[in-house]
Amino acid sequence: MMHDESALVFDATKPDIDELAFQEVDWNDFYGEVEEDLPPKMPEPLGRPVTISCFVDANHAGNVVTRQSHSDVLIFLMNAPIIWFSKQQNTVESSSFGSEFVAARIARDLIVSLRIKLRMFGCPIDGPANVFCDNQGVVKNASLPESTLSKKHNAINYHVVCEAAAAGILRFGKADGETNIADLLTKILPVPWRKLLLGSILYRCMKKFLGA
């Protein structure tokens, strides 16, 4: 698909986040008083705080030969897309829930790395990263402390993500399947749907996906 008349806009305006998409959770009974690891000798943060937003998705069993899934992550700083990630997962997951949680753990790793870089640049960060996922099971398990998982590798991904939530690094909210921008990296979409999602990146329309 050609987009000759489109431009990738790095919009520095603050996104209007829908706070109703997130739940306030107390994780202390599960992980104690964990805190985000701050880089040593980081400069004093100056200037306007920046907001991190992340869209995450996985195409379950997308590889028709091995049935491995793909993790897909798109991260925005303010309204500017700055990180694109799309890679085949190492494990074969028996459910879409498992593949989505693998993608969520990768998103967490990318967010942690970005937050360290920003702090070493002296950029203040406005609260936890807002992570949007269209899998209700993943959002619930990453938002409710009483959730438990039995499969070992799923449980590891679960605890890595939830501990990051407990430390205030990120928080999970539900995105509609029709507006999860990460679908651009995972699915073969009808042209109107793809144009709609691309509009959030190419036409300075990010705000409508974040509650404006």
C-alpha cells in the first residue's frame, strides 16, 4: 500500500489519556514495596514531563509451519511513534492469552529501557507508561493482584509484568480491537481498517485513540 501523500509526524503534544481505562491497584501484599530501579548518576530532570504510551499485540500461531506467534509493540513518546518492534516468539503458545503475555513482557522490557534512556537524557517522565492491549485476559491478569497462572513460562512473564506495574513503571488498559495500533504489525487488515490505524501515525490523529 502506497502512502505518497502521507507524512510521519512527531507530535510533541501531550496525549489525552482516558483514565477510566485503568484501575488503581495495591500490589504491596504480593511484591512488597518495590520501586523502579533508577540509573546511577542520572542528571537532574528538567523541562516538561513526557508521557509514554504503548500498544501491544500478538498474532497467535501466525507462523503456519511452526505455529509460533509474533510479538508486536508500538511505543509513543507524547504523540510521536518512536519504537516499532515485531519479532517471532521463541515458544509455541497453546492460547492467544499466552502469546499476548509474551508480547506484554517484551513491551515491559522495551519500556524499562526507554525510561532509563530518558532519565539519562534528563527528561522527566509523567507517571507510569500507559500500555494498551486488546486481550481482556491479559489486561485483567496484569491489573488484579489475585490472579494466578499455573504454566511456568506464562507465570514468569506474568510476574515480570506485574512487578513492573507494582513499581509504577507501567499500567495496563483495555484497547478496542478496532483501535489497537499494534494490529498494523500483526494482521493482514482490510484496506479501510488499515488506513484508519495508519491515520494515528501518519496524520497526527493519535489523540482519538487515547480518549480525546
